Amino acid sequence: MTSATVSTAPRRTDVPDVPAPREGRSGRRPASTILVTGILVVVAIYFLVPVYWVVVAASKTTDDLFGTNGFWFGNTFALFDNLGAVLTYGGGVFVRWFANSVLYAGVGGLIATYLAAAGGYALAKYRFRGRNLIFGLVLGGVLVPGTATALPLFLLFSQLGLANTYWSVLIPSLVSPFGFFLCRIYADATVDSSLVEAARIDGAGELRIFHTLGLRIMTPALVTVFLFQIVGIWNNYFLPLVMLSDQDLYPITLGLNNWNSQTDRLPEFYELTTGGVLLSVIPLAVAMIVLQRFWRGGLTEGAVKA
Amino acid sequence: MTTQTTTTPTGAAPGTRVAGRPPKKRSTAVDRAPWILVGPFLALFLLTFVLPIIVAIGQSFTTVTRAGLFGEQGVTTGFAWFENYRIALEDGNFVASIWRMLLFGVVQVPVMIVAATVLALLLESASARWPGFFRATFFMPYGIPGVIATILWSFLYVPGLSPIIDLTETLFGFTPDFLGAGTVLWSIANIVTWTYAGYNMLIIVAQLKAIPPEMYEAARVDGAGPWRTAWSIQLPLIRPALVLTTVFSIIGTLQLFAEPQLLMTVSPAIDSQFTPNLSAYTTAFAYNDYNVAAAQSVLIALVAFALSFLFLRLTNRSSR
């Protein structure tokens, strides 16, 4: 992780899905096309089977779930009954869990991105004492396993009276060492110092320069940081598990786990769990497929340096 | 591009346009600005990363003695030297869980990285049809939380519910046991690979796209076929992405928690100390021994650090 130049960083050949200029390399024999596409289809089936299964399972009654073939629909089509049960069970607690996840991931992602951008920009565009120390510290933070800090953070937050509140999950979500790292590299490579100086001469304050000039130029990196942070928070399990005991504060991961763990005693929870899993997977799967192109670059912009 | 930032006097010349700000004040504004910008991030970073690590290290060297049956006659804390670490390391189950994760990592990480690389190369080859569709499909599981992925797969593992077990029974007449003592580790490996292979693939694809077209052109002129191009041009040039994804996978392996914790309810082969993290969690919340749990957390982080460092050293040396 030396600080070589990252001249490749801002290059974005935004021509998705075109197999580059290599296509003209040869006509490509149809045999190899069939072989390669065949392999990709088999792999795609592997990735899709669990999702397909849950779509089928969510449409079944508990009797059908155990009595009929798992890969095909059952005798009664109970999808809407099941989804209705998911949404109304326990006074609509599933909706609440979903809203909590949106709150944690949305607010956490936005603020974390803004803070990472400000910090990364400051390190890239100013020379000041302690600059290298900060960068080294944060770089170490990227490598610290997230679960290693969760336990001591719980002890700390308990003493501050923050454990088992919205804050206990939200505050750690506001920090993204990886985002900071990426923003610093990106600002270094794209925000032109002479532009900053010109803005200064025009009388713009330092913070205004960052907000009007810096943020705008850094937007592509910010999108990547934002998406990573959202997925990270949404998928987090250990931190909320350690911090929260009040079910009303649960994110969706914890809530579904709660239902799933009751299935062995109360079989009707199978319907709730499969329905709940389906409802939470669909928005995520759609989001991943739609946003997939924004991940391009992402980590490798930092990796070019490695 | 770096020199002008701190030299302030240049801006003082067109004094009218500086909107009445004397040069002296501007210089302090430039001095102050980075701290205002980095301050909020730094404060939160110190609170949520640095302080917990200090607390954990402090806790791991502390011993708490409770007087009386329930500690009602006062609690005394003292410096314990390496006592907590001794307890953690003498706990055979905890040490076994670290070895289990090493075994897991030695198999799962290479399988996943090789799979991700092959998929990336296939997707980027001219032979692939509909690369956009496949890329999106392979990447999709990354957005599914580990907890939900585990619930999904556990349905496919549990006898009576799993259509896969039904299928192998009717087709081949044998009943696979996905949750047995010898197999459950690899059933977990399957869930982890399913979740992250597409994500790693996308990172590698991004690096493949950064290879300048002239390189392919040159290889073609030299008469290199697709195999030769992949081996001599693409693989060496995506090295940084491979190193990065491997390091993150190693760190992730040692953190494994959600998958075994959820499968515990359906698989008797998983105990409460199956992975190092599960061990630390159990020590803290089932035995309420935060000090030994802190020592375990520190040990997990140290092993993750050591392995990442070792791997980086190895790859650095072989590239020279």
C-alpha cells in the first residue's frame, strides 16, 4: 500500500456490456460460444435456486411445504395469504423491522458518505500536521474485523447508556474507513489544486469550496461509497445482535432470525419466515441488479495502488 | 499539484476580490479548514474504532473478582497480566475453532477466488452471450444479508424440507447429510461462496476492464489464443484485484458468525464454540465473562492481521 500515483483511477470507460474492442478479434466459433454460455447458465442456476425455492415456498401452506415437491407449486396457492400474515403478524412488526433497516442503512449511508468525503478531501487537499498519522490510523481501521470492535463497543455504549437504542446501531454506521480511504485517493486524483486555488482567489471560503467544487467532482466515488455502506449496514447482523434487546428496534435481519428460530417449535412460523424472506429479498435483488454497474471501479480504484 | 495549497500570500494580491478578508485571517482559515472537515469523521472514528480497541485490550488484561455469591459484597478489578489470554488459549474448543476456520479458509477462499476469476474471464471473453444478465445474476446474492442467505440455504439442507435431498433420493437413491459433523463446515462454505463469489467477480471484472485494448491487440498480433491471453496478459494484470479480494476473504473467514449461529438450530454438529467469533460471543453473553471474551476478540484480530500480513508479504516477494 504505497502511495504510487493512481492515474488510472478516474478513467471510466462507461460502455457497459459491450465486450470491448476485442469482439472483432475473430468471428468466435459457435462451439466455444455454446460451451461458455452453457457454463454461465449452469452457474446462474446455482445462484438462482435458493431464490426460486423461496418464491415457491412462500406460496405454500405449511402442509404443502412438507408434503409436495419443493421445486414446484403446491396444491393450494397461498402466497397472498402468507404475505398478508407476514405484514399483519404481531401488529405489523415486520413492517417496523423493514422501516428500521431503511432508517439505519439510509441515514447511516448518507452521513457516512458525507463524513468520509469531507475527511478524504481534507487529507488530499491540505498539508497539515498529523495528516499521515490520521491516514495510517484509518488504513488500519479498514483491516480491523468489524466484529472485533462490536463487543467492546457494546461495553462502552452500555456505560454511556446508549446500548439498546437506535443510536447504538446508527452511530457505528456513520463511520466508513474504507470510504475515507477511497475518497482520499479519488480526491487526490481528480480534484485539481489549481481549481481550488482559483476558487480561493475568487473569495470562496474553504468549506464552500469543498461543498460546491469538491463534492461535485467526487460524485462517482461518493456513489460507490454510499452503496457499499448501505449494503454493509443492511447486511450487518453482529452489531445489532450485540446492541439491541428491544424487538421494536430490530433491523430486518434480526427480526427474521427471530421468526426462523421459532420454526422448530411452532411450524406456522415457516410460512411467516419464507414470506418474510421473500419480501426482504425482492427489493434487495432488484436493487443489486439495477445498481450493479455503479460498483464498477469501486474497490479496484484503491487496489491499483496495492 | 500539491505545492500551492499552503502558500497563502499569492491570493492577497487582488485584494478587492478577497471581499475584505485580510491575508492574515485567510491563512488561519486555510489552517483551520482541514480540521473542520476531518474533525467529525475523526471523532466518530476514535469513538467507534480506536476507543473500543483500547477498551478491549484494557479489558483483556483485567480480572474481575466478585466477593460473595452474586458479587453483592463488592466487585474488585485488578491487573491480570496474561491470565485471560492463558484461559482463552487453554480452552481447547476455542483453539480448535481457530484451526477449524484455518481449514475452512484454506479450502473455501481459493475455491471462491478461482471461481470468481474464471467467471470474470468467461464473462469478459468474446464467447459469452448476455454478459450483462449473467453479471447481474452472479452479483445478486451479495445484496442478500448473510442471515437471510443462511435461512434460504438451511431450507435446502434440512431433511424433509429440502427438494435437493428429495431429488438425490429419487435419482441416485442416496440421502446426503448436509448438517452432519463432517459436512456442515462445507455446507457453510457453500453459503459463503454463494454470497461473495459474485462480488469478488465484479471487482475482478472491473480490473479486467481497465486493461488497455492495445494489450489485447498486441497479443493478437503475436498470435496468442484466448488461453494464452488469459494466462500471460489478463491474470498478471488483475493481480492487485486478486490480492485484495483474498485479503478481505481471509479477514471475513475469521469473522464467520451469522451462518453457524443460525444453523445451530438445525444442526446438532455445531456447538456454541464452532467459530472463534461464536466462542467470544458465548463467553461474553452466556458466561458473562467479558474479560476472557475481550482476550478472545484481541486474539481473533491478531490472527486476522497476521494472516493478511503474511499473505501480502508472500505475494509481494513473488512479484519481485
